[in-house]
Amino acid sequence: MRKLFAAAVAALALTPLAALAAGGHDAVGCSGCHSLHASKGEIIFAVAPNKTYLNPKTKQPYGGTTGLCLACHQDTDKGGQGFAPVSQHMSHPFGIATVNPKVAKVPPELLRDGRFECISCHDPHPSNPFYKYLRVDTQNGKNVDKFCAACHAMKADQALAEKASFFSSMDETGSRVVAPAAPAAAPAKPAAKPSGKK
């Protein structure tokens, strides 16, 4: 039995992580985005950040992880590779240095070095089993409000915001999933009063 268990563990260890998930990045593999010896950007990027597509507010190219994402997820005439291009006028804002607290209260777990990047909403690693690589399980897109409520609680059910837990394969601190807050303990039952009878 031990040999069978050891063989199963060894097979699992040798199985590429991408084979365990379902999504568009599975076929890309690690080296599609990262390279140890030929990096072209931050965080050992194998793809050069998109320097053609400009942030409409700053008129500067997007940097950081957003620049990497846009290297693939933008039209070819805008510096990308044309894979599921992101349309700025139809998309949620991304690649921003600060978030207006009147619009959203972004949990710190979703910010990257204080910035709101693509990876604030999406964890693109194949280990993420959620719909469109969102960082919250939306039941295959049926309950996107659950994710929106994490930052926009004033526009959604407050209870959803409090229950959100975020998937993260990019957390260098070691905790991969931030668990939702534990439910409040039920109040203790008062001790029975002695009746005075024997």
C-alpha cells in the first residue's frame, strides 16, 4: 500500500500544474509568460510588456503586470497578440495607481504594490479553477455579484462582501487563499438559575 501511495504522490508531483486546471492559459504553460534566462520585463516575464497601448488618462504605456497581460490581451495594432483583447471603453478600469474610495473600497489583498492591476481581479495561473480566472468563485459566472461586492459593497449585498475569499497563487507571503472571516460565535446560553428547591 505504501508503494502505491508513493507512486501516486510521485506521479502527481510530475504532472504539470497546468494539466490540473481548465482554462485558456493551460496551453500557454509557465514559459508562455515567464522565463528565467531570457526575461524581458519584471517578474521574469518571457513576453515584453506592451509599450504601444497607452493608458487614456496618463498617455503612458501600462507597466507592471498589466503591461504583461496587454502584451497578449490586446489587438495586434495596439501592441498585443490579439488573444481575447481587452477593450478599455468596455472594461473595468485597470492599471491605476489609486482607487477613489467613493467608487470602491478595494481590499488590500487585491492590490499589487498599492496599485489596481489586471491581477487585482484575475489570477491567471492555471491553478486557478474559477471562471475567467477571477479571484473569487462566481459559480461559473452565475454569481458575479459576489465578486463585485468585494470592492463595491455599497452596490451589492453587504453580506456577500463580508464572505469573499480570494484565490491567489501570486502571494509571495505563502498564504494562497485568504479565508473569509470566521462567523461570529453564538452567544453563550445563560446558566440555569437555581430554583431553591431540593
